[in-house]
Amino acid sequence: GENKDDAVLDPIAEQQKRRWILIRAVLGELLCTFLFVYVLCATAANFVRLKTVDNPTIGAISTGFAAVALIYSFADISGAHFNPAVTFATCVTRKTSITKGLMYIGAQLVGAVLAALILLATFPGDDFNGKTAAAAVAIKPANDANIANAFLTELILTFILVYVIFAVAFDTVDDNVKVVRGSKTQGNNLTIYTTSGATKAGFAPIAIGFTLGFLCFMGGSVSGGAFNPARVFGTALVGNVWNAHWMYWIADFLGAGMAGYAQKFFATKGKAN
Amino acid sequence: GENKDDAVLDPIAEQQKRRWILIRAVLGELLCTFLFVYVLCATAANFVRLKTVDNPTIGAISTGFAAVALIYSFADISGAHFNPAVTFATCVTRKTSITKGLMYIGAQLVGAVLAALILLATFPGDDFNGKTAAAAVAIKPANDANIANAFLTELILTFILVYVIFAVAFDTVDDNVKVVRGSKTQGNNLTIYTTSGATKAGFAPIAIGFTLGFLCFMGGSVSGGAFNPARVFGTALVGNVWNAHWMYWIADFLGAGMAGYAQKFFATKGKAN
Amino acid sequence: GENKDDAVLDPIAEQQKRRWILIRAVLGELLCTFLFVYVLCATAANFVRLKTVDNPTIGAISTGFAAVALIYSFADISGAHFNPAVTFATCVTRKTSITKGLMYIGAQLVGAVLAALILLATFPGDDFNGKTAAAAVAIKPANDANIANAFLTELILTFILVYVIFAVAFDTVDDNVKVVRGSKTQGNNLTIYTTSGATKAGFAPIAIGFTLGFLCFMGGSVSGGAFNPARVFGTALVGNVWNAHWMYWIADFLGAGMAGYAQKFFATKGKAN
Amino acid sequence: GENKDDAVLDPIAEQQKRRWILIRAVLGELLCTFLFVYVLCATAANFVRLKTVDNPTIGAISTGFAAVALIYSFADISGAHFNPAVTFATCVTRKTSITKGLMYIGAQLVGAVLAALILLATFPGDDFNGKTAAAAVAIKPANDANIANAFLTELILTFILVYVIFAVAFDTVDDNVKVVRGSKTQGNNLTIYTTSGATKAGFAPIAIGFTLGFLCFMGGSVSGGAFNPARVFGTALVGNVWNAHWMYWIADFLGAGMAGYAQKFFATKGKAN
């Protein structure tokens, strides 16, 4: 028991453990992105089939509730980014290494594509005005929106998302409330945080999930409201819908990076030089 | 006071206490399944009577909120499974013994049938197009959905539910955040967890309840969206609606078992062999 | 500082402090019942004026959110019952003395009547089909519901509410998670609980508030869905609407008392006699 | 590391640190008010563009979720007032100095105006019946409401908001649950609170956010439902809509001040004189 945990004494065992934690994190990122994107797509496809009154509350509650549940489920496995823009922001602020960041983004894209494929298996295509389910729920800018407005909208929405994530999950300025990031032997760059109720970060999944909820209300009529390039990529590839696809990568990464730096500014403790 | 608690010294008293805890758990499972299924059925029946615009948000919020409240209320009594698929997953992953699992599933079915009967007492039958209230709110696959799609939908939805339950309530990979399961003298197989705010499991009812909420949005137009064989069984028996009843048992158990194993894989700590 | 807190040494100061705590509790109960009933009535009156599509989600979210906020605000002042049926259940289970229970119920009725009066001041009467706002939002059984169904509906809904309150706020079977009720010198009968995140009771306002939310979906088409005699009394007196008024007292008290005893049964620790 | 933290020994470094914490708080107040007001305005503008059924649930959920997320994000930076009425109430109850209060209110107004300007950039004006987006989502009393009703409505709604904020975030009567306000060397007047789960204040953002949610349901048909002069000012200035603008300042400040004193009365511990 106690003795085996103390693997620092055995460098090979420790290395194997670290490798396993990394593999598990990447696979966890794949699984949680798959689940998250599937929830969003299946919710949308379900209501196209039900032909009920279009109710935007449904998408927002589904997204928000799913994010809360999945972040609590995967926070201590992978950090539960499920969004390349979030991973990018952790890279530019040096919370994640470039190598690990690329592995995460790759896993997120695979997960999102799998979600769009399983969507086709659960919602066969002929219910969606001749389109497949994946094409029917793909994200694209509104027809009457110009690209500059859509770009700015995506940038701001992703800024809000990443700012909240960084502020509630990663850093805190209160010396009395330290956020535990993984065990001591693993170092900071695993970007894993506990969601124990004993720290402010215990509430992080609620704050982040609710943010994903309200963001759904804000930009749908302009940019389609993605704030997540993996969500866009999955249905784009499977449904072959590539309208302004580049925009979701550039605007979302830009907003995410800005949020990372902005939060870093506020997290600075203002010590004497 | 203090001395009587220390019942380990008295094996007969200890045995009586363990038996009482088991009886209470089974009765608690009956009561919480009764309440949960009654909430779902009464919500649906109420809105058939009100003849308002069909609003799927209502069912989702009612289900999600009820799950949050009932899991907080019964987690330390029975673990608050209220779903045979959840109990099945705890059996295959050896968190619950077969005997206790069968007792739980029996209690859940009795609770669900009682809920459907009380529904008839509160909503007399002639308001529901000649059907009884129980028949009107029974779950069945959509008429235009093929059984393979419905099966896969039930499987995935139950997978998501059980994965979240296992990830947030039972196991955690963080050594610093131990989930307390009952008192030491009772052993692990009682599958009871505390919802104290001091551990990650304090938030488990919120994560699980929100999951039951968003699942309501995802599969209604295909499988009817049960992800709980007891919910289906109660109104099936009382309302005599047996469409594809077997599917909810096989698909839900299959998805639940897969989720149990998947989460076990991620919960592995990767120690050196 | 430290020395003055230790008022046990001075019996007169201690008695004055206890009297002040009791007065504050009764006044707190008046204020929180006033606020709670005003939120419910103003929400309903606002949507009569707005003439929007009747959306039952609004009432449920408003009620649930208000209960969460007000219980967190008043739990450590008065216990935040704001419902005579809840107070009655704490009396029959000996958590509150008869004297204090009567004072609470009196304060709740005064608060509810004040809420209905202020409603008239903010929503002048001629907008509500010739009725005053208080009469327009008064609770009564549905015209086509028979009294037995309405009675049973009220009884079950109040049972659910009080069971959840007792299970999450007052007692817990886990020895490791003690709920603190007031300071040691005050004794148990003040029925005050802390909502610190360190105990299960920290989540109690969320569980109870969500319960009040989903209960709104369940019985409106039968009993009107009160599960709170004070809510009924306030608008009944000011709006002069007394349909089956006795029922809300008898059915709600009966359901509340049954819930109190049921939860006591489950909270029993099963010690050897 | 350890030694540098102990800046009390170096009065100049300590002064610089205090100045930095104040600057950061004012800038944080600007940023969080900007984000909050932008979320509210963009949500409203988005649904004008989408031309869906008017659904008041959307505004309430968006407001409530945004408040939860932003209070968790900014509570330990600035206290996350984002409302001049809240800041005013902390001034009259001596939690914030007049100087700092004025700086906060200035920052809030700048943030709200920036939000209205960015709204114009993301939602160009010709979609809103010839009005700009800022004018379209500006708050004003209902045409058929008299000013006395609107005034009283704003006063009560702000009273509820500020009472909940004070009761859950700042003061608690339970000696066992102390709310930490900033570090010891900074003194009380920084009005910063931690949202650690270990104290009741960990749930404060949920209670306050839900309050902002349900308040949205209560007064829209009378006063427009602002309970925040900065929200009104931002779109008033950019959209040039000044209907009864003074009312939102006077009524909201009055309600806020009354709530501050009322909560102070209940927070009194009743010690012997």
C-alpha cells in the first residue's frame, strides 16, 4: 500500500506511471470530446425530427448541463478541455507543452469526427430535408451576417469561455485557497485539476458549464455560435459543410489566446520587484 | 454514546446493524425509485391535461432537478441508483454483490409500479384520449424509428449516464481526494457514498442530475428516451404498453456495463506491475 | 473579543442572547416568506401582463431559483422554512417546540399577506380581467378536478418537499458528516443549520430549491400546485379567493407529517438495543 | 519564495502591493461589468435577429448563468459587484470606502458603455427596425406602467438582489463559518471574498446568479427590469434612450441601501451590551 505509492524511489516505475497518465489523458480527451459533441449534435438532430417549436433554450441547457457533467467526470483525467481553443490557450500560457497540446487537439478532432459518425448511425439521414443528420446540424455563419461580424462574435465568445475557465479552474490569487494540480511528482504541466469541494475549483465545472450554456444564446444568429473548432470540424468533415471553416480556428484561437493573457494579468500578485 | 458506537466489540450487535443497513438500503431504493418515477410520470401527465404547447424543456428540467434532489436525499441510504441498469453496472464491476443487486432491482421495479398506480389515483384516466394516465406516459420507440437505431440510442444514452455516475461518485484518481463509502466496518460493497462538500463526490448529485436532464433532449424522437428499464416497466405493466420492452433491458444493461468497464480503465492508476 | 463571546459565564447576558436569536428567527421567517411569496406572485402577475405564450417553465425556474437563493440567505437566521407545512413537520418530529412553531407559522402568514398587498402596489388591478393581481394569481383546484385527486396530489407533493428537506438539511446517517445546528449553547431546538460547503448540508439549498422547481411541473392541472399553505393564504385573504382553502392546510400538513416520520425511519442508525 | 511573501517587513513594497491590488480590483470591475452587460445585450439582440417566439426564459437563464460564472471568475479580484447599486450598498454599510466606491462605479459605467459599443460592432444596426442594436435592447419602463409602480418595482427587485448578496457573501452569523475577506494585511475594506467550498460563501455565486435569473421574470412588464443602473446607462448612452433614466439610479440605490441595513440588522449577533 503506502510503500508502493512512493514510486519516486524507482525511476523506471515512475516513468511508466507518467507515460500511463499521459496516454490516459489523451484518450480521456478523445472520449470526453466524443461525448460532448455527440450530446450537442444529437440534441439538435432530435429536435429537427420532433418538428417542435424551435426552442433555443433546449440547446443551451443541453450544452450547459453536458459540460458540467463531463468536466466533473474528466477533470482529473485530462483536464476536460474538449476544445482545441482551450488547449491552445493553455499552451501559449505555458500550462501545457506543445507536444501534449498537439496530442490533445488531435484526440479532440478524432473524438468530434467519431461523434458525427455515430450521429449518422442513430439518426439516419432521410429525415433532414435530404441532408444527412451531420450536415443538418453543422455550424456555419448566418446567411445574412458578414464575415467580420461573425469573426468578432466568435472571438468574443471564445474569449469569455477561456477567461472563465482560466479564472475558476487554474489560478487563484487567494493564498488561502490553493488549487491542487495533480500529484506533486507530476509537475504543473499536466494541467489536471481536482474538483474537490474544498477549493474554489470544486465549483469550476458549474461555472464553466453555465458559461457554455449562456454562450449558446449569444451568437447563433451571426456566427452560428461555435466557440469550439472541434465541434465545427466533426460535422464539417462528416457532413461536408465547410462554410468559412478557417474562421472558427483563427477567431477562436485568437480569442482564447487573448483570454489566457488577460487572465494572467489579473492573476499576477503584484509583489515588489 | 461513544462506547455503543464501537459495536465491533459485539459481533451480534454488529451483525444486526449490518442487516438493518441492508434492509434500509433496499427500502430506500424502493422509495427513491417510487418518487423519481412518480415525478417523471406526473410531470408528463400534468402537461397532457394542461394542453399547453409541447415543451420538451419541462420534462428535462423536471427529470434533472428531481434527480439532483433525490440523489442528495438517498445517496447515504442506498446510493440512490433508482435504475436497474446502474445497479447492473455496479454488479459487473464488483461494487455490489449479485444478491444485493437483485434485491435492489426488485425494489426498483416495485417502486416504479407503485408510482404508476399512484399516478392513476391522482390523474384519473378519462383525460388522456381514452387511455389511462399510465398508458399515456408510457415509453415506447417512435413509430418511424427502426429498432436498430433505437437500440443504439438507448445504449449510448445509458453509457453516458453510467459513465458520469461512476466517474463522479465512485472512484477518483486523485490521491488527495478520497471518496468515503460508508463507515469502515461496512466494507466497500455497500456502494454508499457521502455527498459532503469536502470531496469531489459532494458535487456528484449535480453532475448526475444534470446528465439525466440533458439525456432527455437527445433520444426522444428515436427510442422514446428511457435509459432506465424501471421507468419503462412501471408504466408498461400498469398501462399495458409493451412495445419493444426487451430492448430497454438489453440495450440499457449493455450500455451500462460498457460504461462501467470504460470508467474502470480510466480510473486505473498506472502503477508499475 | 474572545472573552465577551464566552457569555455562558453570564446567565443574564446568555438569556438575552437567546431571546434575540429567537426574535431574529421569527422576523427572518417573516421576511423570507414575504420575499418568497412576492417572487412567486410577481412572476405570475408579470406574465399575465406580458400576454406571452403561457410557459410553465417560467414559474418553475423562478420558484426554484428563488428558493435556492433565499435558503442560502436565511438558513442560518431562521432555518428558512417559509412554509407552515415544513414548520409543522419539524414540530411533530420534535425539532421545533410548539411555541416556536406557532410563532413561525404566524410570521409566515403575515409575510405572505404582506407579499400579496405589495403585489397590489406594484401591479395595479385593472390589468387582470377586472380582478386584482392578488386574485389573478391565487391558487385553487382546477375546475375539472375532483377534490380527492387534488387532496392526494397536494399530499404527495408536500411529502416529497418535506422528505427532501429533512434528508438533506437536518439529519444524516453518515457519522463522518455531522450537520452543525447552531452553536452548542443554543441546543438543537432552534433548527438552524449551516450551509457551509464542508458538510452535506452545504448543498441542501440547491436540493430543496430544485425540488420546489420540479414540484411546479407536477400538479398544477389538478390541485393548483401549492404545497405551501402560506402561499395559498396570502393571495386568498387579499384577493378573497377561498376555493377549498381548508384542503391546502389538511393535505399539506398530512403529507409533511408523513414525510417527517418516513425520513426519521430511514435516519435511524440501527444500533443494537 | 516564503520570505518575499512576508512583505510586511518592507513598508514600500507593501504599499506598492496594496496599490496594485486596488488597481487590479478597479480594472477587474471594468472587465466583469463589460462582460456581464455584453452577455445580456447580445442575448437580447440575438433573439431579435432570430425572430423566434419571444421566450423570456432565455433572458433569465442567460443572465443567471452569466452571473454565476462571472462572480466565480472575479470574486477574488474585485468582489464582482458589476452594479453601482451593489457598490453603493457596500459604501453605506462601510464595507467599501467612498473613494474606492466611486472608482468602482466609474469603472462599471465605462465597462457598460464599452459593452454597448462592441454590441454595435457585432450586431450592425439595420436589423432592428431602423434602430441600432443598442437602442433596441435599451431598458425603459413599460408604456402602460405609471412611474410610481415602476419605481417601487425597481426598489423591491434591487432590495432582493442586494439582500441576497450581503447575506450569502459578506456576513454570516455562524461563528463556525467565517468568510475570509482578502488576506489579513489588507483589512476588511477591500470587500473581496473567497469562493472556496469550505465556507458558505463558496455557494454565494450560485445564490446570487440564480437571484439575477429569477429577478428577470418579475418586473419586465412594469419597470423593464433593470435592478442595475450600469446596465441601463450603457445602452442609454450608446442608443440614446433616456426614458426615466433617473429612476433606475434613485430607486435602485434606495432599495440597495435598505437591503444593506436590513441584512445588517439580521447579522447582528445579539451580544450583551
